Amino acid sequence: MATALLQHLCQRISDETSQPFESFTTQPASGGCIHQSYILRGRQHQYFVKTNRASLINLFATEAESLKALAATQTLRVPNPLCFGVKDSHSYLVLEHLDLIPSRDPADAAAMGTQLAALHRQLAPDNHHGWRASNFIGATLQPNQPNTNWIDFWREQRLNWQFQLAQDQGVRFKNRDRLLDNLPHLFRDYRPVPSLLHGDLWSGNASFTADGTPVIFDPASYYGDRETDLAFTELFGSFPPAFYIAYDNAWPRHSGWQTRRELYNLYHILNHYHLFGGHYAPQAQQMIDQLVQKL
């Protein structure tokens, strides 16, 4: 980390906490696919810092907003955001540092499932799906124009948005219009309520403290169908069985969720194509074709 940025961060931390802070060790850390991350350790406190280019400051601003919204529910533990800003060519987000470790204890996984269901019971006060502003899924802008109709929201703010991004790269997926035009067939007798969502809940964004407390992080929150969070937990390696059992015991999923799981994960595969290219385009096409067969 550049000396000027480190000095700036120490001063920001001191200002925000009203306590002098000097980082005696600066340790590079894992922080996802798109950021550089560090642990800043002082005499008594330590902080987790994400950095990126200055133009991505809105990504950090919206992540901090999501973390505050999740923390306010007092359901699932999240790292509290301290501050964000820009210094020279860098943007940054300073977070509470939590020592996180994997857990193989089914009781810990079950606690996460129960607490996620409690989070999802936090409903939009105005009954709208969406969010107060656009945010980001990875480094991709995620529109969140509020809508009382979930199917319309998912069609326009999620799938069609990603299809347009793909088309801008010269790719037009077959059967996309047929899928978009017939989405209501995948929601027979199911009307999702606007639950507060993590928005980017895969295994890399969830862990545990040493005492087994579940922790989620790196959110892209909005109000929407709770099944979207659950779907993504199964895309890149599932959470433990105890997690799903506990969740369904607390708030059972509606019939047909297996098909909607593929619909919701299509959004993430399309986004991965936008971010990383490669094999994600044929994977997205296969998912579209399978969904169209179920209409």
C-alpha cells in the first residue's frame, strides 16, 4: 500500500473513531476478484480496507449503505463500515475487521439459515421491490428502480439489463425474448414479497467467527424475492444441508423454487459473462434453453 494512502487512512480512522490510530502492520488480504484488500493493525484495533481505482467510489459507497441496512436488522452479523472515500487515484472502504474461519459444525450452518430467514422477514415498508438507488453486482452497475410487480422488476432491472450488456458486446442470446415474455409461467400461484436481501450471497461472501457466529459480507442489497439469495448459495458450491433445512423450517420455500433457482442464477451467470467472458456465454445459453422448455 502506498505510503500516502496509508497515512490518509490512518487519519480517517482517527477522525471517525476520535482515537489516535497508527498502523503498525499492513497485511495484504483476500478481498474478492476486483479489489485490493489489506488488514491494518494498530496497538488495540484492526481494520479491513478495500481499495480500487478512484472511479469506483460509488461501488464502495453503495456497499457501505447495504452493510448499514443489514446491520440495522440485528439478524445476521456483518462487518460494520467505518468510512469510505478517495485519495489521489484510489477509492477505499474501511470496515471493522472480523477474524473469520470456515466451520464444519452443522449447528453453525443451521444458525446461518435461521438468521437469513429472519433477515428476509424484513420487508420493504412501501411494498416495492428494488432499492433507493442503483448499486453494483461485482463491478457491474445494478439498476434498482422500485416496482410493486416483482416479475416486471426481474425482467427489466435484472435479466433484460444483462441481455443488453451482452448485446453491447456483440452477443444476442437465442430465446431470450421468449423467456422474458413468458416469465409469469414460472410464478404460478407465487407472489414474492419484497424481502431485504444480501443480493450477492455465495460461499465466498459468508463465513463464521471463532465462536460459530454466522457472518455475511460484500452485499449488493435490495428488496426482492428471498429465493434469489437462496438460489445463489447453490450456484458455486452449495451451503451445508443444515443451512437449507433450518431456513425451510423457519420459512419454507414455495413450490417451484427449483425452477426459479435457475432463473435467478441466470442473472449471475450473465453478469459473470459480462465481467469475465469465456465459457459463461454458452452456460447462460444452456440455462435459457432449459428454462424455455419449462414454460
